[in-house]
Amino acid sequence: MDPRELPGVDAVLSSEASRPLLDRWPRALLAGALRREIEEARHAILAGGAPSPISCAALADRAGRRLAAELEGHPPRVVNATGTILHTNLGRAPLGARAVDALVRAASEPCALEVDLDTGERGERDRAIAERLRAITGAEDAVVVNNAAAALLLVVDTLGRRREVVVSRGEMIEIGGALRLPDVLERAGATLREVGTTNRTRVEDYAAAIGRRTGFLLRAHPSNYRVTGFVEGAPLPALAALARERAVPLVEDLGSGALVDLSTFGLPREPLPADSLRDGTDLVVFSCDKLLGGPQAGIAAGRADLVARLRRNPLRRALRVDKLVVAALAATLDAWRGARDPGAEIPALGLLLRPMSLLDSLAQEACERLRSALPAGFRLDVVESEAEIGSGAQPGARLPSRAVVVEHASLDAGRIAEIFRAARPAVLGRVARERFLLDVKAVLRADDLVPAFAGPLP
Ligand SMILES: *Cc1c(COP(=O)(O)O)cnc(C)c1O
């Protein structure tokens, strides 16, 4: 085809093929998309790549698809077949129905976010959350900010500024997203005082480090790694006793925010805020969108006088959560407190507890459907798999699961992963030992694994 024979923008716009598109989008927007399509077609022809004529209908169709893709919204929906339940890159915990309702209501109508309806006075937006946390964890008071990293920053800035923060060398953590504990301390103007060694830190090590400049003692839950072997940490009650005797606060960064003892469900135990506070910690810090199963937020909870100082810090205003988070978090905490079966109300927990019989039938069904949806070159099978909690919680814990393995006579695992990623909704699996796996642990319906594939498949 000669590039001069390509239809112009006006010709395509006045063609029959453009009519449904013009009903959907403004004329100028469609014209812009067509201009780009025509330009690309011209380049393709000049590069020798487009031998057959390109019609008005074909150009309109391409422009329509391009606009639909550009305006599909963000972030696009995906299916999490990675086997990592709380995947930070995929938005961590899914919210329960109650939390979603509360969030939608708060989003669309005015709500008493910072007004006390009894007195008519101005109130605190996180007061209701603090009350719920008191009931659940025994904390005297709490502040809610953007995420646990922000809560930690607020604590360090309030209690550790121009002071020393005592941390064990075994807990010098880096959390996903390149958040390093030493960097947070430095940014907030605190000096890090390291004690002990990577594998052993005793109460006496902390005792020797406490002096006039000590701001507080910090314990950090090594959530995304494990030190095994010859390991000794200072027991919390003993550390708390030391902190009380020397009148310095003890703060613990718990990370995951589990609110119930997971060992009752046969899962490894995560430290609970309630246990830590009962053992004498003055403040605990934890995330709301990991095992707590709520929206992204972070909490610092514990002694009322310390929380009052956190509240007075001007940084808190910059780190505060919005009404959608307050609504979804309050509803999630109510679900934890009021549910007879928390697994049914908190999807993050529900996914964790799915029985093998369900995973098995889900994988079998998905496998059958995919077999009919994919060309004959693909080979499918159901295999045993190991899922994980994710978000740094329980790094060692492998949760038995099932996966559909997708193979192809002439495509490698990376290429198959690409095909599933290009589908709508995009299906994200994982590649293990050169095989592409769709783990069903966090997949809601078998149908989710059979998306609309893009273009003809090999
Ligand atoms: C995940 C984690 C954090 C950070 O939590 P965010 O809510 O993502 O900011 C901090 N500390 C520990 C130990 C964690 O596991």
C-alpha cells in the first residue's frame, strides 16, 4: 500500500465505523487517537510492514481500542494467581463487604469525621478507631496515620529526636520498598545506638546502652527474614522491666498487625499487639493492610501519655488518613470484634484459611476451562504448590496450595506469563523451575483464571 492512500482523519471520522465511537467519546479525543493511528500506519508502510490496504474501519477500530485501553481506569483489575496472598504490588489485603460499604458511604455523602455528635464539638478523626483498638488490644489510646512506616516516623520524631534510639543489631530491618530502619531514624533526627550482635542480644546489652541521651528502646519484628541457629533475643517482659526501671519508653514495631492468634488455625504464630502491650511494651506500631485485613494505614497504640505526645506532633497532620480509610478501618475492626466467624468477614484471613478440598476443586475446574479456552499447543495440569502470606508476614511459612501449570510445546514460561499478563483482566502467576504456575490460593473464582486473551494465541 502507498502511504498516500491512507485515509485522513476527517474521512475516518465521517465514516460509518466512527459513529459508535463518537457516541462514546468527544470528537476531538477520537480525532487525536486517529491521528496517532494514521501516523503509526504510515510508519509501518514505509518500513515495509503493511502490505494490504488499511481501511477507515480498521483505523477506527484501532483508535477505539487504544482509547478504551487508555481510559480503562487505573489501577486495572488483576487476578492474583501468584500464590502470595497479601501482595504489596497488587494492593495487599482485599477489603470485606462491610468495609467496602462503609467506604462507599463515606465517599459519597457527608460523614461525622471530626465532629462529636453528642457535644457538637470538634473531635479527632481517629478517636473511634482508638476506642475499637482499646477493646481489641487493651491499648489506652492510638493514633492512625498513612501506614506503619509513617507511624514509626512519627514515633521516632516524637520520642527520639536529638536522642539515641537503642536497637538490637539482629533487628536492623529493611522492609519492602527500600524502607530501612536506620534511615528512618536518621531522617527523624535520631541517633541509632546498636546493641548486641546479629544473632544474640541480651537484656544486659540494652541496659549498658541506656544513658542520659536515650530516647527509647526499639524492638522491630524481623518480619521478612528469619535468623536461625544460635539465636537469642531479649525476652519482652524482661526488656519491659528494664525500660520501666530506667524510665525510657519501649516501642515495638510489629509489622503485620495480626489481631488473633493464627496458631489456633494451624498457622505459625505472629506476635499480637495485645500480647506485646500486656508484656509491658509502651507503644506498638503495626500495619492495617497486612494480616489485619483493612485499608492502607498504620497505627501507633499504647500508653495514653505517649500517644498524646504523638497527637501533638505537627507531623501528624501531614501523615493523617482520609475519611475513606477511617470508614473502612472502623468497619474492619468491627468485623474482627463482632464476627462469629472472622474468616468469613475478613477476606485476608478467609483466603489464608481456605481448605485444601476447595483449592483442589478450584484448580481442577480452572484447569478444565482453560483447556477448552486455549489452543491445542498448550498443556495443562494441576500440581501441588506452596503459597505464602506475603507482605513480610511469616517469611518461613509455606501454605499448602494447588496450582494449574501451563506449558506449551514451543513457548517458554516467561512468554506464557506475558500472554496471561496481556489478557483482561490480567492474570498474574509465578514462574518456578521454568514452569508457569497459576496458584489458586488467592483466586476467588475458577472463571478468573480464564480471561479474555489478547489477539490470536499460538
Ligand atoms: C510491613 C512492615 C512495616 C511497614 O508497614 P507499612 O504499613 O507498609 O508502612 C514496618 N515494619 C515491619 C516490621 C513490617 O513488617
